[in-house]
Amino acid sequence: MTAFLNCLSLNKLNNEKCVRQKELLSTCMDAQFLCYLNLIHHDLHKLLLTLLQTNSKRKAGGSINYHLQRLNRGRK
């Protein structure tokens, strides 16, 4: 993003002169988005496994909300 913004600054906001930097930024953003989706998929998979392993009877701390909060705390 910095390279793209620098290019725009140096070229008086002429977008046509910064095509390469814009393409690189787009590729980077796509990769970050896919990485984020993979993390969500992994967390949901862990959640489903945890829920499947619990008894069919409701236990304290066995709710979906509990596990979502637990997974979210682990990310920080």
C-alpha cells in the first residue's frame, strides 16, 4: 500500500502511472483475505469438533456462544 501511495504522490495522483503498484496491492489484499478465510475455517472446524465431542445433554460452558467466545479470546 505504501508503494502505491508513494507512486500516486510522486505522479500527482495519476493512477495510470502506478499500474504495477496497484496490481501488487491488489494481489496482497487478495492473499490477506484468503488467509483470513482460512483462519475462520480452522476456528469453525475446531468449534464443530468440540461440540460434537460434548454430550448431547447441555453442560455448563457447552453452548456455541461459549466456544465462539473462547476461540475469539485465543486470537488476541
